[in-house]
Amino acid sequence: MTDILVSKVRFGQHRVSDRVLGYASARPALSWEISSAPKGWKQTTVQIEVSQDAEPAERYTVYTSNQICVPWPSKPLQSREARAVRIRVAGTDGAWSPWSQRSCVETGLLHNEDWQGSPVTTDRTIGRENPAPIMSRTFTVGQECNLARLDITAGGIFVPYIDGQRVGSDQLAPGWTDYKQRFNALTYDVTELLSAGEHELAVVLGNGWYRGQLTWNCRTNVYGSQLWLLANVRWQDQNGSHSIATNEDWTWRPSSILENDSYDGQTQDMRIPLLNPHGKRGGVIPLPMPSARIRPQEAPTAQVIRQLPGQKLIITPSGKRIVDFGQNLSGWVRMHIHAGHAGQEVVLKHAEVLEHGELGTRPLRKAKATDRFILSDQEEYIEPMFTQHGFRYVQVDGIDDFSVDDLQACLVSAAMEPLASFISSEADLNRLFHNARWSTMDNFLTVPTDCPQRDERLGWTGDIAMFAPTALSLFDAGSFLSSWLVDMSNSQSSDGGIPVVVPDVLDGPKLTCGWGDAAVLVPMAVYQATGDTEVLRRFLPMMDKFIDGVDAQCGHSHLWRGGFQFGDWLDPDAPADNPGGSKADPDVVATAYFAHSARLVASAHAVLNQKTHAHRYAQLADEIAVAFRQEYVTDMGNILSDCESVYAMALVWGLLETPQQKKGAAERLADIVRVSGFRIATGFLGTPLVCEALTLSGYSHLAIRLLLQKRCPSWLYPVSMGATTIWERWDSMLPDGSINPGEMTSFNHYALGAIVHWILDGLAGLHMKEPAWRKVRISPVIDAALPHIAVKQKTPYGQIALDWTLGDDSFDLNLDLPVGIEAEIALPGEEDRIYTHGHHSWKLPRSKVCKPQGSIQSIRDLIDSQEHLEALEQALLSSRSPLYQGNQADVTFTKAAKPWLDADLAALPDVASQQGYVPKADDIVESVKGFLSAQSSSKENQHQ
């Protein structure tokens, strides 16, 4: 019989570990995995043991099948309190599992008044462009120190040292929050650093987001002009408990970091030790405690996640030396200097791409992205600590004696656990998946930013509203996004609007479609991924307020019309200088999002059993949908503005009513995709939905054609151009290798990578039916164009592994489910069945799951056949008509075919030659006739 084995307890959304320090809540939620159990076993009871030092343990028995975010059973914790927790579980037979290993949780300082001392700043003005200051204090520790903690935060970025040894590995702490409202604080275990005797705590402060440059206007001192530090050290030794805190007893001195800025970079004099022990000291001035809340950091801290060695040394046409790391990323470079001379300056300039063989810096706009190091005469490593760059390439000036192995690119990102892997038979699709992972890591530093490289790097709400489900599938990002949502909630205006960037450093909150809907979409995505109902309790007031605000603006019409909207941002057909100029009517889009978000708010209230509110918002969603149909949808299912995005929204979100409307809208969407030549035609707001809409409507083969398209614009076009991250624009780099002329061009923007959620959920077939993956549905899109897919998805219950292959004769599927998850299996020609934990496999005849395409009778049929369309394209190119040239010849034809999709193939010469009204029409006709003759001969040969 299989043993029942239980993992360590997980506290809230923190990663499983022996001890969680600086926990942000008095009531830690508890989760656990059951790594093995007998077939058919189900949890019915859990026993939770909570202990503290030598005191008797408390035991609580809870009758529940739930393993996720179980409420804290004991009394609330106070600041600096610690508890050890272990659990055991039982099934219907009442037999207990062995106890799990103990996990410890220790709260940080939960209230401002729990801090000792006060913030301190330098006794004279130290500006942004002056050397980074070091705040320091000496103290003496007695014998047998067995417990020591450092609690710390700052106005600015801090890096603490004790006796010259860095404390922790956090980067750019305490991260970026809306400092007018709240600061993060961090807690460190410094027990091992405090032996008996005298010690120095020295904290280097950088400008960071507090007073460094922000936005394309390069605003400075947004939150304050003077850096400050707030720190408490407490320890226990044989003489009892002791503490020190920032006060007038501290001093400051300059560091060797001469300048630092997130956008521009860092300058450091390596001839001076970083902590400059002999530097001139000054006094400090105590400051009042901030009015903003200071709380333990909820989000995972930024860390150096990975180090990538240089891959290639490039000598540019102008003679510059550039190192290619082979991967676009966010962070900085660490360089080994074998030998330099004192005073020699090494300059590192960063960029994402090359243009005309040189470093492509134009997309950076005003950001200098340059680190400078004045060398000593020693062998040394140079590496910044108070800046961050987005780059793949680094130009090295000031030194020639180096190799690519001397440079490492340090990926700096929030320390989130990776959750998903994807491998298919299509290498470019695999690269697209990895590009989305990289763009998530690169933009999830301390807030979800739009880009990591130019003079922006802001928490744009529209980007993450579209990408949150993808991010939460790829990474354990629940606490990261929940922390950011606190700032969103704090910034909401009385009319329900939220800022378009959070933290808000632009022009305040406003009611906007898509960007404003982040107030609903992101909390719901976090809840769905984690199963944590506390997320809904925290943010439902914000969600309600947003919907109520839009409702008040729309009035009885329930139509969201007029006013500023970003719309379907970066539609590929929008002009380079007008990214909001989309095909989708902004009023149609806004009203669709209004209906969708209202429905989500209703479901959130239902989860919390708030029936009155659930009914109210469900009724509102129904009324909006009725208004949407009456104003924008015909009886036949045509929708105003007649483009992919609006049809996808209506179909996926259930905004259509009659069978004819649904059928008509689906057929129209499919034809628009065909006429586009399977080029993507959606912007930020429609992109996550178009493949899902096609699949739901029975056109999965078109969704795959759209997904696997490699010509511009498409998801795989950037991959074909060597992209290693998701681009901001579909054509951030043009086919000739030049950078898009638009003023706004990034090569590391995750929003258009939202398709990866559908790749996992729809294409691979691993669909979440209930939050936290409690129930799933396995229903892959099986197509000969993609014969193999393997997915692994880490869930709060454990890992799901799904692997399927379409062979010459059979379809083979393997599925592994962890304890606690129930799967509905829906395969073609098979009766749907429910399965629980364990390994399951299926082998079905190929003919049962993958039907061959029928005969080619109409022009629509021809376009649906990739083989036939490609053959026709070659025929059209052979005509040498200026109409059909390059890799867009197929689009020229499909657009011409728009009115003729139902026509039979006899009309093909007229359609391709546009009834003779194009250059070299006769040659086109002859080429097409040759194509038809070849197809007829091929068909006859197949029949023989």
C-alpha cells in the first residue's frame, strides 16, 4: 500500500522553506502538498500542530478536503513572533499520515509603532549626483549570541553590511512601492555574523526609484530629495536581549559609488573600497517617522537569478568592441579585470539590439544605460549595485585586454519559482514560450513593468491586465502581483478610476478600458492561480468601485462611449506614430470589457458567498451584454468595426445570444483570419483572445495556422528574426534588420506574449476548471501541424505532467496528476471521464482524433489548406507580376479573395488577377491555370 506523505507547510504565497522570515501577516495561511497516497484516497481531515520554543504545542483538527490557504488556527501573531508548524492528514478511513517536517514562520514588524528609533539622513545635503552615502553604527555583542535580526527599510535603495560582509543577497531593496503610501521592510537573520565583540553595521544607500529618474520626462526627487535609513538590530546573548536603532548616534561617510541612477547607470571609483572606512565622517539628522505605512515585504525580493557568460565578441564597423550574451535580459554585467592601471576608466554601454552593426541605442531614448568604473591597479571584478539595464549587447570601451569569458550578464528578477515547461515538435514555438518566460523575469523586478531598458520601466496596468494569467502560469507570481495591487488600490480615485501606471508617477487615476480593468482582471487572475480567497477579500472593494464608476459614467445606456481610451493598443495596422489607431472601435471594446469585468466581479462575490452583491453584478453584466448586442451586433452576428478583436471578445466572453449571432460571428472571425493570410491583426486587448475564440468556435485548425505563422506580423516572426524575448511591437525590428521608426520601440515587452496562456490551456489542452487547478479538463487541440506537445505545470497541489504524440497510426497521451486534483478527460470520439491522482495513459487510432481535410471545392477551402495556399503562392510569384512579390504575396491574394471565398476554384484565375485590372494580369491567369492543372493531375494520381 502506498504511504501517505505530506510536504512541509507553505505559509501564504511564500516559497516552501525551513523558515520564513519577516512574514507580513498576523495570520499566516497554510498550504501543503500530498506527495503520495493510495489510489482513490482523498483527504477529509487535517491536524495542525503549532509550537513555540519549549511551550506545549497546540493541536487543531480541521475537517476539510482543502489543502490550499487553510486559515491560521491559532491566535494572531504579534510583531517578531515565531511559530513552528507541522501537519498530518487523514482520509475517510481515519488513518493518520506521518507528521510533515516542521516549518517555521516569523513575523516582521507589523506596525509603524513597533519600530525603535527613527529614520536618519545625512547632516548635510547629499544630492542625486553625489557619491552614495554610507550610514553606519558600531555596537558590541556579548558572548553566546544565539539570535539576531536586522529589520531595515529606506527612502532609497539599501545594501547592508556587517563588518564588511554583505547581509543577504537581495538586490535593489526595498523595491518600488508608492512611497507616499507605503514602504517595504525586510528582516534578516544576522546571528552568524555577530560573534562576541565590536561590530559595524554599514548601509550603503542608492537613489533608486525614491529620487532617481522616473518616466520619459526624467522626473527626479519624486518621493523626496534626501535619502534616509530606518534600521533596528536586536540580538540575544548571555547578558540578555539588546537592540540598537537608527538615531543621532549614527554617522555617515561617502562610498566609492560616485553616481547612480536606474536609467543612466552607475559610476564607481575602484581605487576606493566600497565602504570607504577612512572616508570623512559626518553626523546624521533624525527624521519623523513617515506617514506612509511600513510593512514587511509581501513580494519576493529581487535576486541575481542567473549569470550568463558572454557568447561572442563583435568588432563593429566603427571598431567598437561589443559582447553578445545571446539573450536579452534585465540586470547588469559583472566583469573580471585581470590587469588595469590606476585611473583607467572602463565604460560599459548596454542595448538590446544592433543596428547597422553598431549598438542600437535609439530605443533607449534618454536612458544612458552606461556604467563607468575607474580602475585600481589590482585584479578586480566590476559590477554595479544601484542600477538596472535591459540588454543583450554590451559595448566595452576603455580596455582592450579582455575576452568574452570575462563578462557575465546577471539576470536580476523577483525570486519567483518557475511553474511551467513546454516542449513541442515546433522549435520556434518552443522559443516563443521561452521568450515569454524571459520577458516575465525581465519585467518582474519589483513591480510588473512594461519594459526594462528605456526611460520608462513603469507598472503599466494594461500590459499586466492582459498578461497576468500567463505570468501566473509561468511563475509563482501571486504574492508579487498582490503586493503591487496594494498600490493600485491605494491610488484608486473616488470615481473608481485607477492610474494607468502603478505606482502612479504620471497623471493620476482615470477610468479607462483594459488599463482600468486591471483592477478586476489581475486580482481575479491571482485568485484563479492560487485559490487564495483572501485576495478577493482584500481587493473586492477596489473591483466593485471600478465597476460602479464605469456604471455611473455609462448611465442607463450601459454603453461605455466617448472619452479617452488606449483601445486595442499596437494593432499591427496602426501607424507607427499612432499606436492607439486600431481597427477596433474603442466604444465597442470598452463596452465588451465592461460586461466581462462586471461578470468577473459577480463571480468573485459568489466565491465569498456574498449573494446579494453577486446577483447585482451578474444582473448588471447581463444588461451590459444586452446593450452591447442592441447597439453593436446585427442579427446575423456581424459586429461594428468588423475586426478580429471585437469578434474574439464577444465569442469568448459570451456576449452574443442567439445561435445565429454566435454562428455568424464565428464564421466572420474565421474569414477575417483567412483574408489576413493568417497574419495577426490584433493589439494588446485582442491578442490574448483570438486563438481561444477560434478554438471555441470550431476553427482550431485556423488558430494553429495563425499561431505557427512566421511572416510579419505574427508571434513567430520575432523568433525568426532571432528574438529571445517578446517584442513591444509585432515589428519592433523590420525584416531588413532596422529598428522600427516609431518613437516607442522595445524588444522586451511581455504583453503580446499572452498567447502562451492559450498555448498551455487551449493548444496543449491543460485547462483549469477550478481555482488553484483543483479541477482540470484535458482537451488538446490535435492537428497534424503539431504532432507532439509535452507540458509540465506546477500547481499548489503538485505537478501535472501532460504529454501527447500524434503518430502515423495512433495518438498517445500520458497524464500524471498529483493528489488533490481531479481531471476531466475529453478526447475526440471518447466519452468524457473523471480521473484522480496517479498515472494515466490513452492510445487511440489516429483516424479517430485527427480527421484529414476534405476536398478542395471553394476558394475558402484552398486558403484553409496550407499546402495548397503555398503552392498557389509559388505560382503567383512565378507570374512576375509586381502585384505578387516577396513574402507578402499570399496576403495580396487572400485580401483579393475576400468577396470570393464561397466561389469554386474555377473563379480562381479571375480572383487572382482581380478581373484583369492589375499589371501582367494575363501572366497571373496563366500561372494560376498551371497551378489548377497541377492540382488536378495530383488528385488524379492519388485516385489511381
